[in-house]
Amino acid sequence: MIIELIIFSLINFIILFIIAKASYKLNLVDIPNKRKIHSDPTVFTGGLAIAIALAISIPLVDIKNYNLDLIFSMGILISLIGLIDDKFQLNVGGKLSLQILPIIYLMIFKDLYLFNLGEFNNFKLELGAFGVPFTLLCILLLINAFNYFDGMNGTLSFATISTFLILYFLISDKNLLMFFNLIIVSLIIFLLFNFSLLKLPRIFLGDSGSLLIGFIVSFILIEIANKNLVHPILLAWSIAVFVYEFLSINLIRLKNNQKIFSPAKDHLHHLLFFKTNSISLTNFFIILINVLFFFTGYLCFVLISPLVSLILFPIMFIIYLLLRIELLILNK
């Protein structure tokens, strides 16, 4: 496994380097403006590079899980949709419509949707006919929640790594763990370029990366839940910061009569950065928040009951929302 990961790391590094250099020549760059922190034009093809590296490396590893291969294959389509959006700035309706196509394919034709939400004190929350629409709503929410976190160097990558490390703690399936390894290595190599360490060409994930990662995480969680490897409420706790932030920022915007999907500097990473003036501290606090949320829900699950952990999830969201509003007020 170590040799495979070393080879995979080299493949990732080479592809990221080539894609970054080629993207600058092709002018596939994100131009700075008032709502963005970076000051220099930077290529937005990091997600495409990660997708290519994974496409080359996954067959070499021989992961014996058909659904994982299928999830990644459809993820490539999502990544291309994100790349088109980065280049041509699709409207919200157009982008969501294109996202739905591969999602519907996996749900309807491959049965990759949530059948239930787990057992709680001797009763099972069956979704029945609501399984497909509920899953579609959750996936679209999570994909775009991941997209919301891609606004500062390393933020989405570090937050995603924290989720995969939590999943490491919860499961022991070798194929899933190997898949996690590939994703984590890809993100670590990407971070070298994202922060331009060793004077490497700087590169952003772009929508091609954020949508790819959100899509893969969404369906991996469904795969884990449907195989009864982890209770669904613990899976929800592993992505709590993504869910809470997406819901809270949109509720706040609705309350203030703002457009939900309009670009702005009211995201959690922006507000934390304004307070800390440090990207490193901002990323650290976001990771810490996600980990603390998870272990709060996990300890409640283990020490009390799954039902209490389920009830706690919306309660913690309300607390997060109130603190989020206070943080927004303090930054005005």
C-alpha cells in the first residue's frame, strides 16, 4: 500500500504541475475582484487535475468495489460541469440542471440513494417513496455546501480531509479506506500547489474541484449508509460544518432579503479570516469546529442513544446559526 501511495503521489504531482502550466498558457485563470482575497490571476483547474490523476491511479490500485468506481466515473462529469461553469459562468439554474443528470443516473439506475435513516430506539426511519427526492435534495445541498467552502487557500481541502479522517475513525472496510487514501493524498499534493510551496505554480480547485469533492463525498456517505457500515446520524455529524454553514448562510441571506447564490464575503472562512487575519488559523478553526461537532454527536450516540444524537443535530444547528449571526454582526 505504501508503494502504491508513493506512485500515486508522484502521478498527482506530475499531473498537477502539467495542468497548472498548461492552464496559465491557455489563460484558464480566476481574475481577482472586490469579493476575492487573492490578488493575482490564478488557474482554476485543480479539480480537473485531481480528476485526471484519480482516473489514472484508481485502476492501478484495483479497488474491488463497483459502486466506488461508478461514483468516481460520474464524478468526472460533475468536474467537467464545474470547469464549464468556471470558464463561462453558468447561471444557477443551468448549473443545477447539469448537476442533476449524473446524480439521477446513479440514484435511479444504480439504486444509490438512501433507503432509510437508521434505527433509533427500536424503530427504523424508513424513507420509502421519499427516498429518491430526499436523497436528491441532500446531494444537491451537500455538493453546493462544499462549493461554498472553496473561497480561501486550503479551506475546502482541509475541511474535506477532516471529514475523511472522521470516516477513518468509523469504518474498517479496506476498499473504502484505500479510496479515502487516494482522495486524501490528492488533496495534500494539491495543497502544495494551492499554497505555492517550493515556488510551485499556484492553482485553485475551482468549481471543477469543489463539485467533484462534494459529489464523491455525498455518494460515499450513501454507500456507507446503505451497507450499514456506520449509522447515518454519525455520517451526518461527520459533515456537520458543511451542512450547518450552507443552511445558516442561506437563511441569513433570506432574512436580509439578499439573493441566496450571490457571491459575497459572508462565508464562515471570510468572517474568521477578518478576525484572525490568518489563513492558517482560519483553516484550523474550521477543522476544529467540524471535529468538535462530530465528537459531540458521537459521544451522545455512544453514551446516551442514537435518538438523542439525532435530536441534538438540529439543536446544534440552531446554536450554530445564532453564533453565526453574532459573528456576522461583529464583523460589520
